[in-house]
Amino acid sequence: MIRITYTEEQAALAERIRDDLVDTIEAPQPLLIVLVSAASNADPVVQAELAQALAAGERILPILTDGASPPPALGERPALDFSRGYSRERLLEQVARVKTKRAQLRRSNRRALLVIGLLAALMFGVAIVTMVSGIVAFPVAEYNEEATFQAQWIDGLIRETLEAVQPRSTEDALNFAATHEAAPTRLFYYIRETATALAAQQEG
């Protein structure tokens, strides 16, 4: 779909452009033709339509009609200069070029996505193969060292308190309930397990 935005003074030129583009250029993607002039640069309707097209990522073709520069929002987009005369051939050529450039950009983006996808799949496949073959393995030794460190750290935190309350005889084990109640809450589990182990050892 091709749209043209212009001021009232540019209506005749806009109609001529519209007639030359009818059934001549297929535009499956939206294309906005902006007739640029000093008047259109100050026209709020034209500028609002231009801003909407920019926000939507539409293709935009500026056409200069009186020598005025395109608004800064159009950036470096190539413009047709019809300030010295209209040319149907140049119009059709530029519209076709804009269309081709957009299609090339889409193809380039698709190729880039395909390459990235293939690289990701290749890396995943290599990782699986190396893990299955044993070339790459989980750092079991490091995991074991970490577990040992954590166990020693916990033991260091509670050993001093456990030494004072740990049952050391049958009588201590029989009176364990009182010992258990006197111990800090955070040590209940460790004391209970120690007493249970001591009782099981004595029964054996």
C-alpha cells in the first residue's frame, strides 16, 4: 500500500504521482511518500503522519518540491528532487529501489538468523558429544571439596557447644531430655542424632 502525505498546495502533484503509481509498482509493504516543502515541514497533519510511519517502521520516500530540506526526522533517507521538474521515470525507479532495498534487508536478516541458529545448534551438539564421550565432565572433585569444606565449617560452628552437652555415659543418655531442653534450639537436631547414636552403640 502506497500513501502520499502533502499539503493542499501540493494536491495536483500528489494526484499525478498517485496516477503514475497505480498498477505499476506492487508494494506489499506500506510505503509513505512525503512531499517535502517549506509548507509541509510546518504542517502538523503531514508531520503527524510522518511520525506515525516512522514509529511503525514503514518505508518512507521523501520528494522535494520547492527546494526545502527534509525534516530532521527523515535522517539520511535518499530523496527525489522534483523542485526543478517532475519525472515519472525517476519516480518509478526510486520507488522500485526502496522496495528492493527493504527486501534485501529482510533477506539479510533471515540469513543472519539462520547462521546464528546453526552456530547455536552446532555448539549444543559439540557440548553433548564431549560430555557423553567423557572429554568434558562435571568437576566431581571440586564438588567433593566444596561439600567437605561446608561440613567442616558447620562442624566448627557447633562443635564447641556440642562438647558441653553431648551425652558421654548411660546416665547422660537417660537424662538426655533435660540436656536436650537446655541446649540452644539450633543444636536440637545434632544433639538428638548424637544421643540416638550413643544409645544404639550401647545396646549393640
